[in-house]
Amino acid sequence: MKLFSSVNDVADINALVKEALKLKQNPYANQDLGKNKTLALIFLNPSLRTRMSTQKAALNLGMNVMVLNIDKEGWALELRDGVIMDGSTVEHIREAAGVMGQYADIIGVRSFPGLRNREEDYSEMIFNKFVAFCKVPVVSLESATRHPLQSLADLITIEELKTTARPKVVLTWAPHIKPLPQAVPNSFAEWMCKADVDFTIAQPKGYELCADFTQGANITYDQDEALTGADFIYVKNWSAYEPYGNILGKNEEWMLTNEKLKITNDAKVMHCLPVRRNLELSDEILDGPNSVVVHEAGNRVWAAQAVLKQMLESL
């Protein structure tokens, strides 16, 4: 594997999930694979789980790890080609990414969308320029439109905890105080549509995701209809795709509670974290027996380790 930016870069998602669960049972079995190899983690935005889990995964494989918060510690990057750099930018991404590729065997990049220009965000300009100019394998640590390591960890969690062969999985919209990217729900939908699950998306009208990511999903505006008989509930806020980046209403009644769980199949409740308590998810859910959010976050290590292992094997 030379690139991990979406589920479309994975030849066999079931095999990748099995590899991750195998690594979870024996984390240090492949330490020779990463000996004298370096992973560079490049962050243009904040991170907790992605940073720590990917670093832990690399160390489990025997790799060296360098972390750069380029938005705070690096030079201001110019992304446009053919411009006279007489403004605030100091270094062009062509040189910056090229130099990083000289120092690292694999690069991870995290960059959020601006939520102002949909065409620009969905072009994945920042991530794609890193891929084009660094000349080494690249793993997405979340981009403007996708968060594949999170989605892989989510699928690992479902595989571990499912009690039926083909569980009903529901992605439900949740309230928030500010517009959030569509990356996590886009990615989760894309992975679930390729997995062996019964997948439903529930959201208020106006919060439809880009259809490119939801082919094969059942889509409803009735949360109760979606939750009925659900085995897993993935809770996540996202802003509107059209008008792009907007909040269309508070919709506070969409917050998941124990009362709503009564119509499910004692569903496990998932969230990518961080979560705003009593806004996106109630205390009673997060502190109760149905929440698997911490377990899910733990699986971020094995998702990253499975991907890095395949990349190391391709070097």
C-alpha cells in the first residue's frame, strides 16, 4: 500500500480488519519491519487520538516517529502555483513536502476543511499536494472530506462487538454549537456501504451528505425509524453540504438518550470523539453500559498499525 486516503485504497477491507485484530492480540510481532524506518506525522490542525494512536502504532512496529505541528512550528505554506510569494507565505508546499519526503519513509498528514468554499475543500488540494510532492507513501490522518483511520477503527469495533452476522448500523446526526466538517460522516458512510452491514443514515432535512459517499445506504429523516432494531448507533454532527458549511437549526431533539435506546436492539453507541456532553450525547449514554466510545478510540491504534504494516511491506 502506497496511499491510504479512503476505503478505495484498500484491496480487501475484511482482510485489513482481520489483520488489525491479529495485531491487537500480538502488537510487537512485527517490530523488525519498522527498524530504521521513520514516520513523519504532519499536523495542520489539532489532534489527540489520531496523534497518539498513530505514534503508538508506529512504535509497536519498531519505527522512529517525528511529529510536526506545521501550523504552529513550521513556515507559512504557499499552496498556489505560479504566484509571486511577496505576501505572508514563506515556503511553497512543493519544497516543504519534498524535503519531508527526504527525511521520512512514510508521511501522515492531517488537514481540516475551511468550510467556506466547497469546491476547494472537496478538491483535497492540501492533502493531494503532499502526496504529489513528498514522493513517499502517505496516510491520511484526516482530510477535508474523509477520516479513513477513524472509519477503519469503527469497522474493527463493529466486527469485535457484533452479536449478529449482519448488524444494523445507524449513523445519526447530532446537535452542535458550530458547523463541523463532513469528513467523519462521509468516511463512515463510505466504509459502511462497502461492509457487510445493514446501514442507515438519519438526519434532519437539509443535512444530506454528498451522494458520492452514501451509495447503498438507507437514508431517512425519521430518527425513531432509523433507531428501531439498531445494533450500533454512530452519533456525529456535521454541517450542511448545501448551503455549504451552514447550521440549519438547533434540532436539540436529535440528541441521543437512554429513552431512545429502548427501541433499539440494546445498541452499542459510538462516537469518534471529542464529544460535547449533553449536547451531542447525554451523560447517561456516555457513562452507561451502551457506550463503547473509549473502546472504539482504543482501536485507533490497531487501525493505524494495520495500515502502516502494509505500507512498510510495500517499501
